[in-house]
Amino acid sequence: MPSTAIPPRALELIKQFEGYHKALPDGGAEAYPDPIYGWKVPTIGYGTIRYPDNRPVKQGDKITAAQAEQYLLHEVINKCQVKLQAIPTWGQMNDNQRAALYSFAYNLGASFYQGKNFQSITAVCNSPQRWGDAVWVTAQFVKYCNPGTAAEKGLKRRRAAEAALFCTPV
């Protein structure tokens, strides 16, 4: 049975690539437009688009730094953890591999495994014999970078970092 603890590196990686936006002088944060969808998807803190009570973030919303941390952890535990633990090879993965997939799931949705248009990352999950093949693993991760969008460059960096972590022994 795999550990139910969230690997600390997962939260570090998510924070690194989501960033803490739109920081206010008092340390809090204000809602900002999603880099791809604009104000159609208002976002706050570390990429939160829905509060724990399921209310959507709205333009003009403000939160504290502590709330941003709380919302991040809530999403990782309540939206990502159960779905990720259902991946058949989850118990074979080390904490770095799990952390990489938490970051991927936080960014692209926790239902990616066996989902439409997620064949490559599903293949990574289903191929423990190839987990040491950094070139192949990286090639699969970087397929998910929204080509042609303003976010492409940052997502390529994120996917490369996730792949590198996935291939790093504990």
C-alpha cells in the first residue's frame, strides 16, 4: 500500500511553476486572469480556480498567503490524491515519480490517466520498465505544453522539470 503522504517535492514543484500571483503588499494575493483563458478562468494564489467550498474564484477576490497554501493543499489532497493513487503502478513509484505526477495532475487535471489525449503520459505510468529511460520519459511529458499559446514556453520548462524529477531516484 503506497503512502498517503504528499511528497514535499510535489508542493515545491507546483509552487515553483504556478507561482504566487498576484501578490499584494500585505503578502496576500488578488485574483488574476488565467494565462490562456483570461478572465473566463479567474485564478488566485497558486493557481486556484475554485475554493474548497467549490465556489469559483472571481475577479477582485483577495486571499491571505495562509489561505493560498491551504487552497493548494486542499486541491492536491481532494482532487488529485485519490485519482493518482488509482493508477495501477502507483505503488511501484518512488516519491519523486509521485511528486512529478502530482504537479502534472494539478496543472492538467487529476483525471489524466487513461483520459482522452493523455495516451503518452498514461504510457509512462504503465511502463515501469521504461522509467529509467529519461529521454523517452521526457519526450512523453513535453507533449503537454499547449503549443502556440502564451503558456507554451513555461509549460515546456514545467514538463521538463517534471520528467527530470520522475527520472530521479530517491
